[in-house]
Amino acid sequence: MSAMSDAVTVDRPALLPYRLLVVNGNTTSELTGSLAAQARSFFGGAAHVHAVTAAFGPAYIASRAEAAIAAHAVLATVEHEVAQAALPFDACLLACFGEPGIGAVRERLTVPVVGMAEASILTAMQRGDRYAIVTVGQRWPGMLREQIRQLGLESRCAAIISLPGNALDYVSRSPESAARVSHALDAAVEQGADVLIVAGAALAGYLPSLPRLPAVPIIDSYRAALAQVQALATLDRAQRQSVAI
């Protein structure tokens, strides 16, 4: 067994907090800090969150070329963090809606690896019949359609709405950007969606900033991933312990 596999398979008592590796596939460290704070607030004392920024690549992924670079960076960052970890991680979360490199990371790790798109879309399908995605960036609709086709979940997608501008401009949650997000959510409902996904690391934690919310379930893609990674880590730990008995 490789050193990397050893670093993620050592068992520990059930009551210890989970150790979660959160990888921001973008290179904006301020965004990593926000994602880490949101994760710690979400888990409370149930998890130790180790959040890191991709070692190289775009400040924020906005194209297929940048996603390809980020996939390499994410894999390299995960391998480095796992090799350097004093204790093994129980799960890994890729905090980027495009999930760059997720297949390669899953290939290398033996613990659950969760991405924001897959987690939020699966959650949306448990809350309604047709979902819509609201995100930032003109190239993302086409990129996400490709991603959704690969997941086999395109038949229930009512719309993908792209917000104008640079995604990092939305991190400040200004009244202007909040109004744009709110308007896009209303437009998604008009296109037939009965559950909405606010997608992307830049829009994580955005819902409390919105002036109003449509009367349908709304899913924060990052929180959906946090919830799923906790569920999968719990199942994984329980299974390993049952085998050890």
C-alpha cells in the first residue's frame, strides 16, 4: 500500500471529530478563508476543517482551459496535503462547482470525495421535479451542460442562468450583486424550475444577503456539499468499524 493510501485509511474512534480536507480549486486565498469559516460554522465541533488553496492556476475558473489547469492543480494539492498530514483525513471536498479533477482525486483516495455540482444537483432532485442553476460567468452554461450530461441528470434541468461580470466581484455581496442573483432566481422559476441551486464558490453563503427569496426550495451548492461529505464520512466510518468488530 502506498504512503498516500496509508494516510487516509487509518481508523480512529467513532467519537472523534471528522478531519475534512477542503480544496479551493481557484487560487484566491481570501475565498479559501471564507469557505473555511463557513465550513467550521456548519460543522461546529463535529469536524476539523483543513482548507487549502490550489497551488497554481486561475484566480477563479471561468473557462474550459482554466478548468483543465485547475484539475492538475487540485490533484497536486490534494496529494501534497495528504502526504503532509499528521493524521488521516476522513473525507475531501472540492470547493469548486466545476469539480476540476474530481475523478482523479477519487482514483487516488480511499475516502469519500465530494464535489459541489454533484452534491447540489442530487440534493435538488430530492426537493423538486425540475432544478435550475444560477451561477456567474458567460462560459459556465455550456460547461455545466457538459457536466450534467456526464452525470446523466440533464432531463430534469429546467435552466442554467449565467450572471454577468467576474465571479470574484460577487464575493463582497454588495446590494447590486445581491439584486442580480435575486432577479436570476426569479427568472429560473419562470422557466419552470421548482427548486433552485445557487452555484459556485463565489456565491457560497449568499442566501442571507438576498433581498427576497422565491417561494421554492433554494440550495446553496457549498452547503449541500458540506452536508453530503458529512453523511458519506459517517457512513464510511461506520462501515470500517463494523468490519473491524
